Amino acid sequence: MELHRTAMERIGAFKGNGHWDHDLQNIEDVYNEISGEFLVLETDGKIIAMGAFKKTSETLAEVKRMRVLPEFQGKGFGKLIYCKLEERAKEIGYSGFHLETSEIQVAAQRLYLSVGFKKTGRTIIDGFNCILYEKQF
């Protein structure tokens, strides 16, 4: 939760604690190893990056909770987490990912485009203007 809070506060997207963080309180149930994955990257005992995916259909999974501590951003840790997630999704048998990110998460948008995601639309989620992305493997 500390990484999530810190990263989201930095860009002005932290909404406080609420039902929207249910998955972070129940990681093992939401991101079980049969159909999902939740990864963290640590250095010196401190979690500096995380990312996850969860099943949304027989062939697709949704990328969630991609976060990197602000002082570690721009060093490739987000991309490393993402690549490990994609590798695991392929092992499970998924053929693609989808996700949404807010317009203010510019670094996340750059990451997703750099690994092959395509913009597919826009929506408003909890008051934030968001961009929808998809990628087929």
C-alpha cells in the first residue's frame, strides 16, 4: 500500500483509501497464480516497483497496479516488471492484455506504448479521464 500511495500521490491521482483498493488488501485471492500474477521488485528490503494482471476472459487479462517509487522511475524497473508479467501471461495461455490509465499518468502511457500497446478508447473512471489500451501477443 505504501508504494501505491506514494506513486499515486506524486502524480495527483491518489483517491484515499476505499473499496477501489480491495485488490491490494486481498492480493492472493484476486491475483491467484492459476489465472493471474502479482510481482514486486525489491532492493535493500524495500519494495520499489510492482505490477499485476488478472483474468478477464479465457484469452485476455487486465494489467493492474503498475507502480514504481518516484525516485526509481525512469530506470527501467516498470518495463522489467511489465515484461515479466507478459512472459507469465503467455505461459498461462493468454493471448493479450488490456488496461486503463489516467491521462495524468504520462510515464505509464509512454511505457505502454513502448511495449506495443495500442490506444483503443477513452473513458472516465472515478472522476479521472482515462485512456484504454490493448495488446495482443
